[in-house]
Amino acid sequence: KLSQVVEAVPGPERLALGNSIIFSTLLRIAKGPLPEGYTVLLHPMAFAGWLGLFVTALNLLPVGQLDGGHIMYSLLSSKFKYVSRVFWLMLVPLGLLWPGWWFWGLLLAVMGLRHPEPLNNYIKLSLKHKIFGAVATVLLLLTFVPSPFSVK
């Protein structure tokens, strides 16, 4: 209610936020379909929500020491190194949409793409834990924004 739908008038360049699936769904529920040529000015609390979803997506990337890396390692074990490298390499073309992905790719490379061996790698995951892993993967898909920021 506090975010406003306004006409997108031409003028000075301004920062535009990309939308994740979950944020655009919530925006559509809250504001309905936007008329052509209109945009939403987010209330600071809504922006904090958007930022929280973006940081969640970053942390759920299945690479190295990120939470997504821990989750994916627990699900895939020895195959994790391939998934980690594929997701890391995907940041290169994503950098064409938003150059910040190249920074994150560099940071992840410095942190390391590998996952340390657990102390006990012989205990199999229960169905409940596999479901949690699947939910985390779906959450990544719902919160990920290929081009989080742009100047329009």
C-alpha cells in the first residue's frame, strides 16, 4: 500500500531494480497489473524486502562455502564439484546483463569453489533432508534476479 504506482516519465537516468519471480508475483498481488508506461516506486520497507530476497538468492548459489554450496554438497557429494563450477561459469554470461556478477564470480573464486570433506561422509540423507534441499533449490529459482540493477 505504501509503494506508489506512478507514470514512468522520461527524465534523468535512474536506478531500476530487476525482479525475481517471487517479488514480481508479490508486486502483482499487491498492485495488480501495471498499465503500460507505469512503474512502482518502492517504499523503503519494500526495498528492504527486495534486498533481502536478493541476498538470499546470492547465498543460495550452489558454489563453495555459500549456504547453497553446503546444501548442494550434502545432496550431491562427489558430483558437487561439477555443479559448483557450472554455476560459477554461468556468472560470466550473466555479467553481460549486470557486471556485478563478474565481481561475485571473482569473489567466489578467491573464496574457493570447492567444499571441504565432512568428518563423516557415510551417513545418507533422510527423505526429510532431501526435501529441504529441494525446497532450497526452488527458493533459489524464485529469488534469483539475472539483472538486479540497471540504469534507465
